[in-house]
Amino acid sequence: MSQADLKRLFNRIKNILLQPAQEWDAVRDENLTATELFTTYLVVIAAVPAVAGFIGSTVVGIPASFIGTVRPNVFRALSAAAVGYACSLAGVYLAALVVDKLAPAFKSTSNMTHALKLVGFTSLPVWAAGVVHILPMFSPLVVLVALYAIYIFYLGLPKLMGTPADKVVPYMIVSAAVLILVGSIIVWVEIACRGI
């Protein structure tokens, strides 16, 4: 990945966090294919929580109630990181597929590329915040960013999916429920891979 690509990725994360309404306009107008979305943005930033989780679990250890700190063996931690990484990317696709299929029910435009942009770029700040997994005791802080990501998603629905104002909240609630379910499954799979 070139320095220009890294700069573009950093600017996208910063803008989606600090000025999401304006950034969604830029995202909507950007001619970006699904392949470019994954290769330029998602495969890179989705690695942050996986790598940080690997380092945090093997070096720092995972706090476990009543038994102290647990450090999985390197192979188990590497497997969990790889599975978590793959599930994160697959989760974006699955969630986007659901968002796209739900679109007509909420008088929105069905457009898989825009649904992928919406879910993928909403995920960027959450994955970037995953750097805190280096210190596993701070991992719950990612939940705060995830809550803000729901607001980011809410702002993106009318801009990317053409959702009418009176349908944004119901569409967001149903979509957020799907995203939370997908995220919970990913966390469960990662925990299962760590054997904790």
C-alpha cells in the first residue's frame, strides 16, 4: 500500500468520524467499486483489531475473572486473529447484503455498492479503535465508538440508500440489529478460537 493510499485511508477515517454528514456526500459521489473498497480500505483497516488482539492476548494477556491473566498459545491466538479478520470482512459483505435487500421495504434504493460503502465505511472507525486490543482490559472502549458508528450509519442511510426521512429510523434500527448480531457472532467466534 502506497503512502498516498494510507493518507487517503487516514483522511477517510478522520472525516467519517469528525464530519460524517459531509463525508457521506463525498462517498456517494465517489466512483468506487466493491473491489476497490475492499482492497483500498477494508482489508487494511480490518487488520488493526486482529493484529492488536494477537499482540494483546499473547504479550499482555487477557484478564479472566477469578483466575488472573490468561495468555493463549501463539498458534491459538494467531488462529483467532485470522478468523476474526476473515469474519470482519465477511461480516461487512453479509451486513451490506441485508441492508441492500431491506432497502425496498423502507422505500430506499437497492444498490449493493452503496450498501457496501455504507457498512464498510461505518466499520472503519470501529476497526481503527480496535488498536486498544493491545491492552485487552481497554477493549470495552471500542463499544463507545461502535455506538457512535450507529449514528454515522444513520446519517449515511439517506445519502447512500436514498432513504426518505420518515423511514430512516426504522431502517436504521433493523439494520443496526443485523449489524449487532453479525458483530456478536464475530466476537463469539474469536472467543471460541482463543479457547477462553
